[in-house]
Amino acid sequence: MPASLRPSPISASVDFDAQGVQHGFLKLPISVDESAWGAVMIPITVVANGEGPTALLTGGNHGDEYEGITALMKLANTLKAGDVRGRVIIVPMMNVPAAEAGKRTSPLDGGNLNRSFPGDPDGSVTSQIADYFTRVLVPMCDVALDLHSGGRTLDIVPFAAAHRLDDLDQERASLGGAVAFGAPYAMMMFELDATRLYDTAVESQGKTFVTTELGGGGTSTPTSLAISERGVRNFLIHYGLVEGELETSDEPMIYVDMPDASCYVQSEHAGLLELTVSLGEMVEQGDVLARVYDMTRTGTEPVEYRAQRDGVLIARRFPAKVGMGDTIAVVAEVVQSLERA
């Protein structure tokens, strides 16, 4: 980011250097029909106790992904200063306008926050939020956890993930956190469009970063919330901010890798989607994953979509109607180890 950029228009009602527990807001001035002198109010909690690392915990990067929002709201309500060594910054809803609307993107400007980084203090509302995280909050932290799920259009097996990085020490530190999170799956994740992601903004500053996908369908379940809450606590324990033993599931963790874009199966047709494989099911290259039916007429054979590699189905489109370009399915390789040579 150019050093000549003006300061962020966002102000914080909390003191990031103070000890104890603070609940407040990140305030972004806006002027809209309903409020001439208004503000986007982003809830934030800071819990600090003595010397130690800083963890930045975020949810609601997309407004229809509720597992992370709920888990972090609950943590913000219960975490005490005496529980912490260092500082924990909790932002349950990064994109408050989208969360309030129950949408992936912001109703104020149509912005997808997780495609808006590093942001711009003179840009749209979404871009200004991205800029504040990039230039203010991320530089404060040592480790960052961003909680995602599939939202209204995807259903995804619960996993925590790291990315392949040029700095192998940074990569290993992130992967260690993904494994410690303790979801049913741990992943080395390939992103189709990494350039403008929050992930990339954090990693480019040399920070340890873990992301997740924890379910989907625009809802949450007791199971997905239990995984989310346990994972957040494990993350804080792993990086030394909270004392305790890592909590693990009785089921073995499955390690998976997404080497390249062939993991993603995207539709070249619009119509009615029939999935033939369930989440978590093993497939072989060439297996039929889905069929798309032309809804404008009968007597037409559906188009079949096949797996491009062996692996496990980790994600699927949730709505039965599909459009051209929609991701239908994602297949990841099951591996023995995520360590790189």
C-alpha cells in the first residue's frame, strides 16, 4: 500500500493498548438516504492481559456465513482477561452491512469484502473496511484466524486450512494452526483468485494465518458450532494465548491437499443440478459427480460432470438450480502428510 494514502476514515472506540476487556465499535462514517450523518458500526472486542502475542479473530467476512459469526460472538461474551496471555482482538462481523442483510455481499455498495483487499481509504464502504484491516488491525497481530463457511450457495465439509507460501517457515506455522484447530479435515488449500483475498493481505505481511470452511447452506447446526467453538479455543491454545490442552475429536482427522484448479468442477450449463456423490465421499477420476438438466424442455439428456482427479468430495453447490460458471463440486486429494520437502 502506498505510504501516501490518507489515514483510514474508520475510528475505534476501544483502546488497543489498554489492559482488560473492552467492547466497542469500529465506526465508518456514511451518508445514505436513511441516515445523512450515519456510520457503519462494526462490533469489536479486545481482551488483553500482560505481555504476549496478539491474535486477530474474524468472522462475517461474508455476511451469510454464520458459524464463525456465532462462535466469535459467544467468545466475545465470555473471554476474560485472566484467561489470556497477550491480546485477543475479536471482530465477529467484518462486513456488518452484509451480515445484517444476510447476504454474501454488502447492500451498501455490492462489495465482496473478501475480494476487496488491500482496500482503499478513498474507495467504497467495503474497500474502506478492507483498508482498515490491512493497514491498522493486521499489523497489530502475530496470528490471524478468519472463519468462513459455505454461505447460502455452498455446503462444505468442516476444515481448517493453510496456503502454500514462499516462506516455508511461515507456511509450516500456519499449517500447524490449521491442524491444531481440530476440525474433521485439515487442508493445504488452493484458491482460484487469491490476489484480492484477506488471506493474501495477511500473509503478505508475514503473519501466521489460518482460514476455515465450517459448513454452509446459509445456516449453522449444533455440530458445526461445536467444531467452530472448539477450533477457536484450540487455535488460541496452540499459539500460546490461552492455557489448556488441545481438545480433539474421537474421529481421526483427514489430511487433504488441493494442488491446483482441477480440484474445482464448474458448470458450463444452466439448469437443474443432480448431485450423485455425498460430501465426504471418496471418488475416482472420471466418476460422475453431477448431472445438469435443461429445465426448458423434456426429452433432453442431462450433461454429466466428472471428477478430474481421485479424492474426497469436500464441497458442493447447495441450491439445486445452477448457472453457468457456478462451482458444482470440489474434490481434494487425501494425503498421508501435509509436510513439504
